[in-house]
Amino acid sequence: MFIELAERILVNNLEEGKSFSLDGVAADMWRHIVTYGVLDEAVDVLLREYDVAEVTLRADFQDFTRNLLQRGLLIDTTQLS
């Protein structure tokens, strides 16, 4: 569950009762995950929005999503059958 407050995103892990606040690039990454659902599409849009090398953005985005998965804030749908 998440809500958007001005420029921030507040993400809740309801099972653990923990909340995480995202802002700046992290909030934009979250928005694009929710909007596009596919890493490649989200990265393509962010590349148009930020002046950053693609290899850097992809690495940062993968680290970000890995962190969200570890905290139980995202579900890895590739593992679902």
C-alpha cells in the first residue's frame, strides 16, 4: 500500500507495520514501477527525464527494486506461477 504526499511517496509494509518515505529520484522510480510495471519501460522513461548514463540508471534501478523486494514492498511476479 502506498500514498503520495506532495513530492513524497509513503510506502507501507502492512505485514510488518513499517513505513518508508521516498522522495526525489526514488519517488520517481516508484511512480514508474507502478505506472509501467516493467523495468525496461520505466528505465526508458527515466532516461528521458534525467541526465544520467543508461548503465548507471539501470544499476541504480536494480538496486532500488532489490531493496524494495527485500523489505517486502514489492512482489517478484516472476516467481509466481
